[in-house]
Amino acid sequence: MNVAAVTASRATTQSLRTGGNKDRNVASLVFLCALWFSLFFGVAVLVVLIVDTAIAGAGRFDANLFTNYESTVRKGETGFRAGILGSLWLMMSTALLAIPLGIASAVYLEEFADSRAWYNKFVEVNLQNLAAVPSIIYGMLAAAIMTILGYTYQGIVLGGAIALALLILPVIIISTREALRAVPQEIRHGSLALGATVWQTTWRQVLPSAVPGIATGTILGLSRAIGEAAPLIMIGVATVRFDPAWLTDKVAALPVQIYNLASAPQEELQQAASAAIILLLLMILGMNALAILIRNKFQRNW
């Protein structure tokens, strides 16, 4: 009897672990069908929207899209050179501002901070809340920071970088902390037992082991920032017809240009906006693919 009970218990446990439990009632089957239908419907709508946008902008996938500036005179040859280069400038500046600060903050909170201190608990709670703040709020905060710094015009590379860095900073901190937590404690204990300090252990053992998770979270945060328009509109990023050369130069961004042209009444400008949407989508997918490659190449199994 005991052997039968143990066998039945093991079978039940294995069934729960593998999802192989066959005892499904009508309610569970209805819920499963509704779940699959919701997934299929969402993916189908997304595919239809992407295909429709690609068809609408198919006539503008040419060299002028990359080499010309935005023009309201020659509408059929309008391009997004300023927006593409401006977005690249914004991404590089955002990375320089957000990545070092985000990783350093995560390392402090995870490896050095006293979790029982009230101020560290306060920071932890606010980090979780900041990740859900609407992006337009970060644009307002960046505009205020630029005013404090003495800039009368905020729509420059530095202003956009501050807005986007504030936007992705909580994402980088949270993802970096999760990557650090995934490193086994035995690595830390072994390093400390051999005489290394806490800082040496963190710098030479923990951080290198957490690189896949940190890189993945950072690139995904940047891929989110590259498609944001609301914070850039709040700081006054507008259309310019020249390439930025420094942090204090005025800048255009691809999402803002798409927003402006998509609402234009001319069909040629709407067609160019559709082509730019596909271009921006490819840039985001490329960054996501890079994050997956880095994760798969450097991932370790503990």
C-alpha cells in the first residue's frame, strides 16, 4: 500500500511539473481555447497592421528615404536622413548616460547596500514605481532639467538623451539586479574565501558572470527608447534639415518625424511615413536580435 501511494504521488508530481495532467474539465478547456484565441487574434492583428503599412510605403523604399531631408516642396522625394542620424546620436548619448549609472546603481543596491535601511527600501519601492510611469512624464522632467542647466531651447541632443536616459534607467537597474541575483552565491563565497575583497569579488567574478543578462536588459531598454516620441515632443524635438555634430546641436528623431508626416494631409507624405515606420521597426527588431545573440553566446548554465 505504501509503495502504491508513493508511486501515485510521484506520478502526480511529475504530471504537475510537465503539465501532463489529463484531468481537464469543461471550464479549463474553455479557458484554454479562449487563451489561444486571444494569442492568435493579437498576433494576427499585428501581422495585418505590419503588412498593410509595408504595402502602403512600398513605393518609397528607395535611396531618397535615407539620403534626403524632409521636404514639403518635393513631397515624393522627402527623406529621413536627419531623423535617422538624429536617432543614432540620441541612442549613443542615451547609452553613455544611462548604462554606467544604471549598472552602478544596480551593483550598489544588490551587492553593497543594507536592505534593512529605510532609505534603501525607499529606493527599491520607487524603482518599481518608476518603471510604470508614462514616458511623457520623463519628457517633462528632462525639460525642467534643461531649464535648470540654462538652456533656452531644449530640443537638442543632450535634452533628448536626458529624457530617454531617465526613461530606460529603471529598466536597466531592474534587469541588472536580476542578472546579478542569478549568479550563484558559491562564486562569491569562494572568491571571499580566497582572500578577495567584496569589491574585487564583484568586479572580477560577479559582473563578468552577469554580462549576458546585463547586456540583454540594456539593449532591450535602448530598443524601447529608440521608438519613443512622447518625451521628445515634450522637450521640443522638431524637424531640422541638417546633421547634428555635437550634444548641443538641434536634433530630429525618426519617431517624431513619423508622427508629423503621418498626420499630414498629403498622400506622398503619408506614404513616406509608412516606409519610415517599417524602417524603425527593422531597427528595433535588429536590436532585439542582437540582445538574443549576446544572451545565447555568453549565457552560462550553473
